Amino acid sequence: MSTAQILEETKTFTLSELESLERSLRLQRLQRAGTIASPEETQLLKRINAPMPQTERFVELRQKLQDEALSEDERDELIRISDAREEANALRVEAVMELANLQGRPFAQLWHQMVGAPQGARFLVP
């Protein structure tokens, strides 16, 4: 299958399916590059690449919020989803920090590689 065919196939993917594919491709690239050296690192990568909760619903509710068309129940739902996503992201940051320590690499460099943060982004690391 060609790259063009693969890209054409992804046009029907949902946002969460695209995110999952992206994470899987990053993991595969790291595996091929030989940067995964231990079962501990593999477990950390799985935590880093875990899907964010309720991506499509989150996007839908954010749009309604921007359009000022969010009901009170939807606002409560958006808060619950936002809290879950914030917790998932905190776990992801923690796993990247652990992996960076394990590999002896700077956190910001690994975060950029794993999550795609903009080059030169600044991070506050305890």
C-alpha cells in the first residue's frame, strides 16, 4: 500500500482514531530507531501514548462554548471531560519525565519528540 493510499484511507478516521494512529506511528518509529531498550520504557511509552478521554465530545462541547450555545448540563459535562483530560495529560507528563530520566535525556527534548511540542517550547520542571 502506498503512502498516498494510506493517507486517503485516513480521511474517514475520527479525531481520536487519527490521534491513536499518530501515537502508534511515533511508537513504531522509536522502536525501529532502537530507542526502546527495556520493558520499563515500553510501559512508559504506553502511558505516554494513551488516548485522551472523549476527544470528539470535548471538541464538540468546546465549539458550543465558543458559539455560546452550551447548556448548563453540557457545561458540567465539559468540565468533567476537561478534568479527565487534564489528569490524563498530567500522567503523560509524569511518564515523559520518568522516561527522560531513564534515558538520560532532557525532558523538553523528549517531550518534543514524543508529543510534538513546538521546538524551543519552555517547560517548568520540578
